[in-house]
Amino acid sequence: MFGRLGWATIWWGIISWTPSYLDEALGFDLAALGWGTFLVYGAGVVGQLVAGFWSDRWRSSSPRHNVVMRTILAVSGVGTAVAIFLIPPVTDGAVALALLSAAVFFINFGGLYWSIPALLAPKEQVGTVGGVMNVASSGGGAIAPIAMGFAIGAAGGAYGGAFTFLGVCAIVYLVGSLIIDFERPLARRKAAA
């Protein structure tokens, strides 16, 4: 749950504030803003596909699902955190786009969270587990724009604090992901009476 909350806070924070950041902090015009946003989210599409293929391929040859999933999610969390923590001092638009693209590429490995209900929940509880997971996602979606807006406003329009907040969320995502036991079901099926 904490991993998903950290993931969602980063995702919604970046979705909410990337266009404003590119415009206000880096001076992108509308055309550059459109292409820049396209590149950032295009990197996310690639990240989701890479994580999915990587997970399927590795899991098919390894009985150690904890190693597979934790490694992929650790790469995701560390890659996201590093990219985000490097953004605040950047003043060059191309470098900022590269870092934002790297952050979104890595954070979208977290799409693997949607495999958790099918992997760990009993068949009759997959919907409930998915719903609880989505509560964390909605919570992150509610928290991120407000927290980032507050940080930006408190800094007089500077985005450094907002990105630092997202970097901390990347650490929450990383730690929350590493404590999941991918080899232990969330609940046992009830014995037939």
C-alpha cells in the first residue's frame, strides 16, 4: 500500500506539474511544451513495456519471484529517485526533459503493481485487493498536486521543493515495494465445508 501511494504521488505530481514547470521555470513556448510533454510521457510508455517484458521473461525462468519483482521495482525506485533529485538545479531545458523522461520511464515500471492482485490474492478477493491498491493511488493523486503547489508557492515559484517532495515519495515507493513478499499469498483460501 505504501509503495503504491509513493508511486501514485510521483505519477500524479509529474502529470500535474510538468507542463507548468516547463513553461514557468524553463520558458518553453507552446510547441516546445507539447513536444516536451510528449517525450516525457512517451518515455513512460516505453518504461511500462520494458518492465512488463522484463518481468515476464525473468519470471518464466526463475522460481524466485521475490528476487524478480523486488529487483525490477528497486531499479524503478532508485532510477526514479535519482532522476528526480537531479532536477532542481537544472536550468537547461534539454537536460530537464531528459531527467523528467528518465523519471517517468522508471516510475512506470510500477505498472507491475497491477499484477499483485492476480499474483497474491485469492481469486475471490482480487477485486478487493485491486480496490484497496487503487485507494492508495487515488490518495497519491489527491496529495501530489496540493503538496507540490504548496511547495512551489512557499518557494516563491521555484520548483526545487516540489521535486524534493517527489524524490522523498520515490524513497517511500522503493521501501514500500521492497517489503512486499511476492512469494506469500495475501490470504489463504477457506477450506470447503
